[in-house]
Amino acid sequence: MGNYSKRNLTMKQRKLRRHRWIASLLLAIVLISACTVAAYKLTAHHFAQAFGEPEETQGEALAGEPSASPPAQEEPTAQSVPETGSQQGSYPALASQSGTYTAYQGTNQIRVDNQAFDLCGFDQGTAAAYAKLVSTAADRLAGQTKVYSLPIPTAYGITLPDDIRQQLPVYVDQQKSIQTIFSNMSGNVVQANCYDNLMRHRDEYLYFRTDHHWNGLGAYYAYEAFCQAKGVTPYSLDQREKVTFDGFLGTLYRGNGQDPQLLPADTVYAYKPHSQSATMVYYDKDGTSTKWPIISDVSQWAASSKYSTFAGGDHPLTVFQNPEVTDGSVCIVVKDSFGNALLPYLVDHYSTIYEIDFRYWKGDLVAYAKEQGADDLIFANNVMTISTGLLVGSLSNIISTT
């Protein structure tokens, strides 16, 4: 009986020890998992800050714009600090008021004082693919249609203060990115480089504080650069009617928890065409046509929608007619949403413009240019778009390289 009791007690002790061991193992697994997740989040957040690797770049997309994240840059050598405006001497110097920046959690964006910025990477392979598509169109249209490339810098490349550029673990110089894009293009592509003109005016209200787009003034300086490349005289701002719309709160505000530090809201500056009789009609995906003002009165629109004052927002195809230009000239503009703000300026120089949003339009671009007898074909897309594989893939759907 005594031996049985001792044996029974030993079995109970063994079971208890086994249960304790299992409990300890489970606890260890939980702790390790928790630490792993925390480390992953910390690493991902640091990598997003350091290398422009996004989780979701632009928050809620505006007017149907795909929310595509820009890829990280390929080469870590981009960590070298670029020349800033103050170093070059030819550009105005910009300094932040606070001397620092705040990184938003869960997005690839930062706030400097009361302005938000997308941290932009640059993928050379994707940009080279974009350059090949533009070059293919230019080569196939050589002798018939002059093809222009107008890469558009973002606020990160122009108005990000110099001291913040130097504080970022990595800053990707968009001037160099644009030069890389051009270096991969055919000699049949006319380079329209707006970077310098924007930098010369970088202390002005070129880009919104709460949205990833540029304001009408920024688009104007890009238009000036295009006119220089084309060899025509731009119409001045004084020759245009200026309208303003207060209360704009864009993607960078909505995508970052409506950060009150970004207030007050933005003001949209828009300039109507010099040609007052110019008109536009946009076509939806089902082919439905709608007449619309080139500059819309959006004063009563929702705070998030006011950028759509420019050319009615994003549509597969928009056609502009200008009876004041009587030479029968035809232009096609292939654009992302940044291009919308260019059209009120470009319309003054052509009898007809076909604006194509390549993300939604279906067709063969080269064949379409020949069909319409296009004199000019302009690719007007921002640097982030040019470096985003998903969007460049969309462009390849309308330009075949085979």
C-alpha cells in the first residue's frame, strides 16, 4: 500500500511538472511571437522612414485615382545628401520653423510644421520601363507627331525644407531622378524639364499642405517650361482670370487621421484659360459625354473634392476645343491627376486637345495619335507615378513595345 502511494504520488508530480513545462513553453512562444511582431513593426516603420518603402502612400485616392505606393529606391547610395537650394545659390533656401519632422504611423508620410509630404523612393528599373514606353511612342510617331516628356516633381522634391532633407535617413534627389528618366529615352523624345523653374519659385505656394497634388501656381511654372521646350511664348498669369477656393483638405489630411496640425485648410489657386471661348467635354468609361467648365466653381463642393476644379478631375478621355486657335493643331496629353492642372494652360495653344488618363483609357495610343493627326503628344506624369510598377504597367496597356 505504501509503495503504491509513493508510486501514485510520483506520477502526480510528473504530470504536474509536465503541465508546468507545457505552460512555460506556451508562455515562451507567446512572448517570442509578440517580440517578433513588435520588431517587425519597428523595422518596417524604420525602413519606411529610411528608404521610402510605403505601406500605403496617399491614403484615400482622389477622384478615382489608384492608391499605388511608390517603390523603394534601388541604390542605397541615395543616402548622400544632395545639393540644396542654399548650397546651389540659384534656388531660394527653405528652412523649417520647428527644425524637425514628425513621421506618421502607418503611412509613408511626414509632417513638417503644418505641411505633410509623401516620402518618395525611386525605382530605376520601373522608370526605365516608363522611358521605354514613351520612347516607343516617339519612335513610331517620328516625322508625324512630336513627343514631349514632362516629368513632374512632387512637393518632396521641391518644397521640402533643406534642413529636413538633411535629417532624413535617405533623401532621393528628384532632380537626379528626372535626369535618369531622360537618360533612358530615345532621341525622338523632346525633354521638357520643369524642375529648375519650380525650384526657382519653391518659396511660393506651389503644392498643397494637406494634399499630394500641386496648386495651380506650380502647374503654371511647369507650363512655362513646356512652352520653352516647344519654342512658344506662354501666356502670363496676368493675362488670365484668377479664382480661389478655400477650405480644401486633401489626401494627406484624410489619410493621416485628419491631423489638426495640418490646419488651416488649403486654398486652391486656379487660373482660367486666356482663350475665353475654349470648351471641354469629358467621356466616362461607358462613353457618356458631359460638357463641363475647364475651371469649375467648387466653392460649395466637399472639402476633399476641390482639386477637381482643374479640368473636371480624372476621366478616361477629355476633349478640349479652342476656336481662337485656327491652325487646326492637335495635341494629345497622356497624364495622371497632376496633369489636370496643366490643361487650363495648354488649351491656349491648340485647336484641339485630347486628354487621356492612361489609368482608365482603353486603346492603342500610337494608332490613336495617327488617327487624330496629332501634332504633339505630351506625357505629363509625376515622378512617383513614373516609378510605380502598377501604374507603368497600366501605361504599357496602351503602348505595345512588341
